[in-house]
Amino acid sequence: FFFFKQKTAYEISACLVGSEMCIRDRDSISCILGGRCSEEFFFGKITTGAYDDLQKAAQTAYNIVTKFGMTEKLGFVGYYEDQYGQKKFSEDTADIIDQEMKKIVDMSSERAREIIREKKDLIRN
């Protein structure tokens, strides 16, 4: 026999809202990285103009991982720094945060590349 914990309406709605928010945030990272991925696709190189985009993408990924608790590895927990920028978590946790951020940015970059490949004729015209 399997016993499942009964979820409250709050837990169910938090899961639904959380997953929708996560999808929306990951899509926004794909949009942010669209210019950089377009340079790479159409010109075969990346310029320094993407610096601000990378900062925004990294900050959004950081928020997904640390503030919204939307990763499987770390779960529904918030990780914050104090007012002086000191981390309130271990180096091992910081490494996991970095790995999760990279995974999100990589997935979002690949999504942007897919869209560019699919829509390349529309983009060129």
C-alpha cells in the first residue's frame, strides 16, 4: 500500500503558481539571451554587448534558485545574504546554487537557440 500525504489547497496553489512563475522566469531568461544567441547564430561570434544581458540572466537564475526555491536539488527554501553581503549558507550550498544557476541559464540559452533556428527565415526578413 502507498500512503500519500494529503496536500492543502495552499500547497497545491503554491505548486501551481510556483511552476508557472518558474516557466515564465525561464522564458524571460531565454528572451534576455536571445540577442546573444542571435549574434552567435547569424554572425558566428559574440560581442561584448551581451554583458548586460548575461548579468540580467544570471540575476534572474539566482532569484529562481535562492529566493523562489524552484529547484529540485535545493527545494522550496530561500537562501539569502545579510545586509553586508555575507552568505548565510555553506560553501557546499553555494556550489549547488552555482550549478543550478548554470543549468537554468544553459537550458534557457538552448531554448533561445531552438527558437532562432525555427524562426530564422522570419528573423532574416
